[in-house]
Amino acid sequence: MTSDRRRLQPRKQPRQIRAELTRQRILTAAAHVFAEHGYAAGTTNRIAEQARISIGSLYQYYPNKDAILVELMSRHLDSGMVATHSRQTGELPESIEEIIRVFVRIAIENHREDSQLLRVMIEQAPRSPELLEKIRRHEQVRVTFVRELFDGHPEVRIDDTHTAARLVVSTVELVVHQLIAAPEPIDIPRFENELVAMLTRYLTAGPGGGG
């Protein structure tokens, strides 16, 4: 493993409950510090102080704040994937509009808890090879599911369902990320309605965009 990759990896994987609790305290403290102070001022000293541990204890788990932010980003991705998988394996609405609403709402709920922290993760989180691979796998799983859904849904009038699935998955993820994290607040119900309407029209209009 190269030095660049090592600096983005946790130093110690907890094997005992107390060690895991300490790591959770570090991550919780880091999320608070990054959201309140931003990434540049969110030093490891501040994180250790917020977690009420020594700086030496923090460095036993993470070599620097980059590795901590990568871990927060990875957990954010995992949380979104669990929420999405839960709905994919459950019963979905019949209409394509309400199906799209389900997945738009999941994305919004997974991103709206702390917009300041989300902004830091989007703008500042280093992209380790492991994190990039996780992002790729998560996207691939969602695209496969959505394509299969489009293939079997009578309201979908898109010929190239694979490209359509990639467009829909990417649009939901990127637009929700961008607007929820934006400094200017957005009306969430209106945003949800407009995004659902836009994607529904695209999927149901058919070739050429006609009604």
C-alpha cells in the first residue's frame, strides 16, 4: 500500500467494544467539528477535544483528519445504500411517478440531516481508491435495479433503459447532493415535487419528448 493510500486509511480496526465506542466518539465528534468549523479549521486537536480523548488516542485510530473524513463519507454511502436496499426489497407503488418519488425521498432524507457536513464531504473529502470503488459499486447496484424496473414497467416509454437508468440514478444523487448542500436553503417539498415531475416526464414522454 502506498503512503498516499495509507494516509487515508484508519490505523486500527477495533476488536473490542470499548475500542469501537472510542472510534464512534471520534467520528461523531469529527462530524460536529467539520459542520461547525469547516474542514480547514476542523483540526484533529478540535476533534479530540470534542470527543474528550487525548490527541494521542485519536492518532491510534486515524493518522489525520483526511482519513476521518473519508470514513465519514464511506459511512454516509453505506447508510444511503441500506435505505435504498430496504425499499428495493419491499413493495413499491404501482405508478412510475410514485416509484420515482420513493427514491427521490430516500435520497433527500439521507442528505438533509446536516447540510453543512454534507457540503464538507462533497467539497473536501479525499477520494481514496477504496472510496471510489465503493461509490462505483453502489451506483452499479442501483442502476441494475432501476433498469430492471424500467424494463418491466408499462408507463416507461424509453427505448434505451440502461442509459435511462444511469441518467435517473445520477440525476437524483447529484441534484440532491448539490441542492441540499447549497448555502441557500431550498423548499424541500417543492424541490421533491419538481424533481419527481421532471424525471417522470422524461420516462413517460417517449421518443422525441412528445406526449
